[in-house]
Amino acid sequence: MPLRLKVKGASKEELARGVAAAEAFLKMHDVTPAQADDGMWEAMHADIPGMEDSSHFGEREQRWARLWLQARSVALETCCRGWEEIPLYADMEFYSTDRRLN
């Protein structure tokens, strides 16, 4: 699983349920977790001085970033279903186990 939830107080089952919901949401929209993460990275770095030439924040990346945020919401809502509120510092992250250097 390349997605991970960080939610204080959540059980392993709740975290797994949230991750599965996010992955299903992204799959439904034909976007991989890596693509959605790339879109979010581009969105966060598009306006940084000096990064303009390396940023590829086009319509595709905008869509991916929006889907990342929506998948994050789906994951957290699913993980924390039945809770009074979602913890303030809860988050979703993408990680890769690919250690190859290209």
C-alpha cells in the first residue's frame, strides 16, 4: 500500500479501512496514488520562486491535486466514522518503497 494515514487514536483496522477507501476513490477516477501525490506536490510548489521552470502544473496535475484532497477526505472520514471529530493533525501521505535511482 503506497498510502498511509496518520490519525492519532485510530486502530490498525480503522487506518486500513481509510486507506482502502482512498485507494478505491482514486481507482474510480483512474488515477494512481503516485499521480495524485505528484499533482499535489506540483500544486504546493508551483508558486515557489525559482521553481517555475521545473514545475509542470497543468490541467492534468490540477485534477490530480484535487483528487488527492478528495481522497484524503474520503480516507479520514472513513477511518474516523463514528468519532465525534477527526483529529486536527490527521493526514494521508504517499510513500514509495522503490529505492532505485534513475
